[in-house]
Amino acid sequence: MTDLLDQLVAMSRAVGDPQLDAAILGEGNTSALEEDGSFWIKASGTSLGTMTRAQFVHLQREQVLGLLDEEGVDEARLNAVYQAAKCDPGQSARPSVETVFHALLLGYPGVRFIAHTHPTAVNALTCSLGWPQVLEGRLCPDECVVLGPDSVFIPYIDPGVILARAIRDGVDAYARRHGAAPKVIYMQNHGLVALGRSDRECVNITHMAIKAARLRLGALAAGGLKPLSETVISGLLGRPDEQYRQRLLDGR
Ligand SMILES: [Zn+2]
């Protein structure tokens, strides 16, 4: 039987596949939530494309979450909290520098897997003068169905607790607007976060965000972006046939 950690390994290798050009070297990180509230996170210094079960750190989510509301968290404090949060205190690997935002995002309803990558096509836009407008709206029905009605945009902040706090504000504002967690977060000069119910959904979101970025780069070169209207977007998202297709694609 495939367990959650096997699914996380498979998802990590899929988004770390060199052909996708979403992460090289130690870029990006992934996580998954267990039924008991603990979670698995990629260890620091490992590569997405070659992940193994032993390269994930198993942490208690509640302990990591406490960092979100703590002021002046330094390196020593971060390490102490991570060590105390380890489900197996004997595990020596250090969790990813982006662990706090994973712990946060895995707490939103319907979010079980997170895939964070730095795709070249997406970052061509997050690093552009046109940020964030060049990533706003939806250009075609599939972008809308896979990535949801809208995205969350986070201004540049160094990885760590302060970035996780900005992500919390952005996702909470999105949830108030749309009544659900977002599918995709874009971080300025940094990358992409996919939030999924399943490992396959995170892979699908990552693929679609990369395709959408390429489409946007092409449209910008051809004179500019012409997004779908809000009426078309809400019509597409309300269609039972699109919802059915989506559930099949996500393996639900
Ligand atoms: Zn990153």
C-alpha cells in the first residue's frame, strides 16, 4: 500500500523533474499533512528530483506554528523549536528554511499537500517590471479550472517567519473573498506555491502555472494580455462537467 510519505516522494520527484524546469540543485520544498496533525517536510540541502523517504523530516505542526506569532525569532530559537517539534528526536536532518509557511498552509481546509518550486517561466514574470499585473486574472478555461478564480501575490521578503506571516495575511484575505483556500501563491522574485488536496493536484497546479506563465510571456510579446472576464470565470467554475473533470484529474 502507498502511504502518505510515498505519495510525497513521488510528488517531489515529479515537480523536481529537470524537464519541468521548476527546481534545480536544492531549490524548492514539499510537504504533506498526516491525519494526526503532524507533517513531513523536505530536509534542507536535498534535491526535489531525487528525494527519498529518509530525506523528509517528521514534525509536530502545532509547535512550529507557534513561531508565527513570536517576535525576534533568531537562528538558535528556530533550531530549538524544530528540534523540539521532531516526532523522532533522533532524526538528525534539518527541516527546510521554509518550514514555517508549510506548517501554516497545511492548516487550511482542503489542503493536504504543498509543492513550492522556482520555475524559470514563472519567475520570468515574478521578477519582471510588470509584477504582479502580468500574473493576474485567468487567460483560458484550463488555467481557471486548475488554478482557481484568482491567485495570491506576496511581495519580496527573505525566507523565514516574516515571509510566512505575509503569506498568512494574503491567504486569509483570499479565503475571505472566495470562501476557500487558494490553489496558487506567487512570491515576488522567488517562486510558486501549489496547495492541493492530493499529491496529483499539486503536480497539476505546478504544470498549469508553468504553462500559464509561458502563455503570458507569449501574449506579452504579441502586444499584451487579454484575460477572461469575471463572468466567464465564475461561469466556468460553476459548471458540473468541469468540476467532475477536475476531481478525476486530481485523483479524488
Ligand atoms: Zn523558495
